[in-house]
Amino acid sequence: MTTNILVTGSTRGIGAAIVAALSAGDVRVVGHGSRSRDGVIGVNLEQAGAGDELWDKALAALGGRIDVLINNAGVFEAAAVDLPLADWQAQWSRTMAINLQAAADLCRRAVVHFRERPGGGRIVNVASRAAYRGDSPAHWHYAAAKAGMVGMTKSIARGFARDDILAFTVTPGFVMTGMAEEYVASRGGDKLLADIPLGRVAQPDEVANAVAYLALQAPASMTGAVIDINGASFVR
């Protein structure tokens, strides 16, 4: 039977690589981005209720059945401590809304949906090394959101395994997307790379292959697992 999958943040970088990695299997993928186009639902995840809106539209597009939810959408934007309070809080709110609240709302809908039918389902959340290691002084909010995503995923795994609902997290370090290239350059390039024992950042397909494995092949006993992809720059 074809596996129906919803992937958020699917139009570029890691998300686009995830869609490509999934295409090798017997799957139907509905993606998400900032604008609607063929196979992609445009929803602004910063808006309240956006997760529910996206779920409903994806469910309709997939004929009333979603088997796997992959939460990949996210933003990585600075919020320096010396910003005016209102600006600092606004940036926190935006990051939390997109990186955590929308993912949580989608996970909630997925759990309810999976419990209503035989066979359960799978959730794969793309978090970050920052969940464990922290991030720069201007990215507390990013690290906090990703730590929340890890905790949320583990809670889902523990709470709903008996319902055949499996939940996994992937925690990349730097990944060579356009956003990562700019950040690596802004942080000194070679100096930053020297902190990665492997000597390079990850490629999008390396993360995508791990996500696809968790979405389609990982054994049920792996539920709750966190897979690090950071070139040994942080080893738990």
C-alpha cells in the first residue's frame, strides 16, 4: 500500500532533499512551503492555527489518510540580547511559532488521526544539535525551540507507542544549505569548520536519507530515538 506523507518546509534545502529521498519508495508526498504550487500547500506557519490548516489541506489532498508526518520547517534568525524588548520578544514569538508551536499542532493532529485507525503512524521531527549543545548568544530562541521539539518527540514516543504511533528526531549540526553557507562564512568559515572533527558540514542528502529511513524503514523498537548528524561536533 502506498504510504502518504506530509513534509513541512519541503521546497528547499533539507526539505527538498527529503522529498527526493522519499521518492524512491512507494509513497505519495504532499509538501509545504510559503506559496502553493503543484504538490505544495502554501501556509504561513507563523500564524495561529496554521498547523491545523495545513493538516486539513494535506489530509484532503491525500484522500483522507496520512501515514507519516515530517516536521522540517524552521527559521534561524538572530535575536541579539541588546535589541529593544519588544523586538526581542517578537523574534522569540516568531521563532517559537514556526519552529515549535506549528510542529506541536501538527503532531497533535497526527496522533489523533493515527489513533483512529489501525496501523498507527510515524512522526519524524527535524530538530538541531542546538537542542543539546546550545547555540550562539543571538540564537537562544532557536536552541530553546529545538530542545522543545526533542522533548515533545520523546513524550509522544513514550505516550503513544502502544497505539503503534512511532516518533523520532533527527538533530543535524550545520548543513550545507544556502542559509548554512552564509552562517558559516559569517562565523569565520575555517575556524568554525575546525570545531567539526569530520572537517565539513553535512550535506542535505545525508540528513534526508536518515529522515527517509525513520519514516519508512526503522524498526518499531527505535521509537523515541534521536539521530545526531553533526560530524562529531557534539557527541552525547
